[in-house]
Amino acid sequence: MRKFFFLLLPLLLLPSCDDGNVITVELNFGEDFQACESASDIVLYKTKTDPTESLSLLITKFSKADLIAVGTDGTLTTTKSATIYYRTYTDASLPNDLFCTDIPPNVHIVQDENDACSVDFSTILAEDDKDGIPAVLEDLNGDGNYENDDTDGDGLPNYIDMDDDGDNVLTANENPDPNGDGNLDDAQDTDGDGIPDYLDPDDDGDGVLTRDEENQSQDQNPENDITNNNVGADYLNPDVSTTVPATAYRQHTIYQTYTVSAQVRDISLSFLSQEILDFGILKDGITTNTRKVTPPFN
């Protein structure tokens, strides 16, 4: 049966201080924390060596999914009660998966705990299309609001739209930043009309929309329709205007990154000097994800 390590090991309480001496521990665990969960509980933990120590939080009736359950504004703020565990280990090294597997053998610890602390969580979701253009440069009207810049009117703002001009050619494939210097002034402009290809619905200026320049059937990919191999794809060849009207946009992938931070309050451990502790940023696979969207065709 799978068990959480700190729940089942006998506790060896830290010794009390003699003669009024106060011993403190500086919690220098780094900025990141990790997480594992059971059916109904979650453990957040940090470990370090030299000396070998760990700091962990047990939160019942809570899960990883709860940590990223952001609202419509892409944020989450919540507070949960927790038990905090500080441990120092007499072993020189820690076993792998110390908090996420069965009880490891031959691990000797000294432990202190407090079951009445609080953890403040703050989660922020950021989304991006990874099209080679930083989101800040997709704010075309410069008003600081990325949501109202939608060149092709497909309902996806440019910063999460893999095809900004709706021509069924991915923005990343239209050379918006050929030399990768973050300056889009040299973006590819095949027809020289002053509109870069990634924002131009008719890249070669032949009067046929790029998305319609397919030869036999629509597969939402004008890049594989080539009449003259010396020139390249028909949508970049002004001498070819074969037209198969588009009927759909291609599917988009939107990349999601959750930044989950935690702060612990009301700590009452005999060997800790902090009353408020910045627990850090969650490092876990659940903080990255994708979602798929196919915009309605217009």
C-alpha cells in the first residue's frame, strides 16, 4: 500500500533547550518546492544537503489540480490549513522519492512539527502561442491589453494565435523575426506591400488569399501546394493563382504555464526563527500544459 513517509514514521522529537539557550535554524532551502499527492491529500516539500534537512507541508482534502484551478481571469488566491514538518537527518544522503513512495528503510531523523499553520497560495496562468514573437510585440495597438489584438478576427488574440493572419500558414513559418533579434522590422514581406507575411492574408499579392491557394483539395496547409519547385509554395508565387476556397482554420495549440507560489504563516516550531516563510515556487509537471482550439471559420 502506498504511504506518505512522514505520516507513518515514529516521531523523534527534538530535544529541549537547556539553561535558556535558544537554538535557531536558518531555512535556506532554495526557491523551488515539489509536490506529490495521495487520493485526498497533498504534500509540498523542500530538501537540502549539508546539512541534510527537509521541510514539508501536509494539506488534507487538497490536490495538485486544486493548485491550478484558476478563475476566468487566470489567477487563483486561496489559503489552506496545513501541518508543517521540519526534519534533520542523521544519514548523509536522502533516498530517492523520500515523500512520494513507501517508507524507505534505515532513514533516521529528528523531527519537529506544527499542525496549525496556514499556507497562502497564489497562482497565475500565462498562455502563449510560441510563434517566435514575444507577447509584448503582439500588442499591435500598444494599449497594454493583449486581448484586443486579433488580426484575423478568429476570436483568438494574436499572442495565443499560432496563425495571426488566418491564412493557414503558421506565423512561426512566415519568418516574423528572421535573425531572432527580437526586432520585427525585417519580417518577411514577400509582395513588398509593407505588411509582413505573418499579418498579410495574401502573401504574394496575386489577389488570391493565401488560405485559398491549394491545388486539389483543402487540407488547411498551403505550404504543401507547389506548382514550381524553383519558386516554392504557390501562396508565395504571384504567377500561380490556383484557387480552392478554404472551409476551415487549422487547429491551434496554446501553451499554458502556471506559476504557483506559497507562503506559510503561523509557524510555531521550536527550532525555527521565521514566523512567516516564503515557501517558494512549485516545480512540477502540472505547471505546464496545452489546450487545443480550432477557431470557427469566417
